[in-house]
Amino acid sequence: MRNVAGLLVLWFCLGLSFVHGNDTLWFNADAGITKFQVTMIVPSISRGLGSHGVWPGLQNDDDTFVFQSVVSDSRVPGTWQFFVEYCCNPDYQATSVRVYPGDSITSTFSVGANAQWTDTWSISPGAAGRAAGATAQSGSSGNSFSNRGTIDKAVLSIELQNSGVWDFGQVQWSSLSITASTTQSWCNGAYVASSSFKYAVSGGASHTSGSSTTCVYNSVTFG
């Protein structure tokens, strides 16, 4: 794993003022990322104090901007809500969607012309969601981030605020795919984590086509 000091500063939004704790895994491509796709299983709901968030996202090269698919209980305590957010300058928070433990959320971040980024997402309800009457949903949000420098890091994170603690069990991610504008095979050892953070990464295969290399990880487990 790389020791990249500059990666240890993140901007966490979630509509709250202070970050009290986080467990984060950064995948550093050392080149502009053009696509990032991952599936997350919504974890159990925290019954503790504070606010809790779990999200995949993208971060820029000077660590002043993040584009996220957020699952959080900050909007409606005691429930998980899903929404897309980017911060800062520009700033945006989408209308939230109620999600349930066991739901599967796939997020695909991709860039087009003029640094126009889009987060295309889909939600597949699990057993709890189906029992509550939830149905499959999909959507997208995006903007041009041409003034935010190079988007070069894919991020998986648990965010805890206002005395929140990680008491909701493991977080499972799968089918992680990151494409970057480089011909270097950067997959192995491309990630760095918060200190004292328990996680496991499976896979790390790479494929180069033209001027881009895609790294694929089968799964990531937090906890």
C-alpha cells in the first residue's frame, strides 16, 4: 500500500458541520480517473447517537472536492437515506431516497466532454426493502467539474459525525472497477487506508486498452 500523506484530508459534507471520525480506503490511480463503478450492500442501521454515513465517491488531486453516492442517517435519524452529493464549489445534494439494510446500490461515476461528470445509480431492494414495499429505482446526477483539477482517487468510506460510532456491522462492496488515463498497471498496492482500519480487498486485476487502464477488484469488506 502507498503512503500518500496528501490523501489523508477529505471533505465530508453530508450537510453537517464537523467530522468526528472516518474509516476510509482510497484507490490512487496517479492519473485522471474516467470511470468508477461499485456496488454496495446497505448495512444494518445504527441505533447509537450521532450521524453515520457510508459512501463511494471520487476525490480530486488536492483533496478539496468529492463526488459521492451517500447512504446516511443524517437527514432522517433511525433510517438510511440515499442521495448523490458533490462538494465543494460546486455544491449539490439531491433529494434523498429511503433505502433499507440489504438493498444493493450500484453507482457508476463517469466523465464525458468538458469534464462533465455523471453518477448513474440503481437500487435493488433486499428482503427488508421488499417487505416494506420498496421497488427498484434508478437515476443520475452530474455537473461539470472542470475547475476542480484532476479527479484521481476513488474512495470508499464510513463517515461518523456528532459522536457517532461504527456499530452497524460489516460493510460489503463488490464489482469494483476503476478506469484511469494511464497505461501503467497500477492496481496492486494502489490503495491506502485510514490508520487502524480493518478491511479486506479481494482481486486487483488490470487491463490496458489504448491509453487507459482498468483495475477490477472482486470485493472489499469493511470490518
